[in-house]
Amino acid sequence: MGDHGGGRLGRVEKGLNEDLLKRPGITRAMRAQLRAQARAVDIAEAKKDPGEVTDANRVYLESLKVAGLTPRLDERIVDPIEELLAGLGGSAAGRFDTAQP
């Protein structure tokens, strides 16, 4: 399982395996499907084929979503406007306000 010609798991399949350890409720069939698709991404990356990588990633991300494993780049969802306004509050507020002649 996970042999890409070199006898080792690929980057995506390793990450998936780590995630699956934390999710015992995912069925065997779904785990097998996720592993197969993770392997497809790893193989496409190894072949350095941008089209295959794009297609494999799209299907893999859809599969993760179906399994309830949506990937997150950041645990905290950031609204850029909220972050800007928060940064303007406090000591920054009024710093550039000067009396007009």
C-alpha cells in the first residue's frame, strides 16, 4: 500500500494517514477511497505533470469534503477588514489626527 515505485508513502498519503488516526468514525470504504486518491496525487506530483496534479487534487479535495475532512490552511478564519479595523483600534487610533489651521 502506498508504493510509488520507491517503496515509500508519498507526502499526501502520509498526511492523510496521520489525519485518519484521529478520525476513527470514517468507514473502511471511505478510508480506502481517500488513500487511493491521496496516492493519485502523490503519483501525479512525482510525474511532475501539472494537469494530472490539478485533476487529482480536485478529486482528492472533493473526497475529503465528502468524508468531513475539510483541509484548513489556518485554524482561525480571518476577515481581512476585521483584522485591519482591530489593528487601527487602540494606540494607533488618533495618532495621525492633527488640528487643521
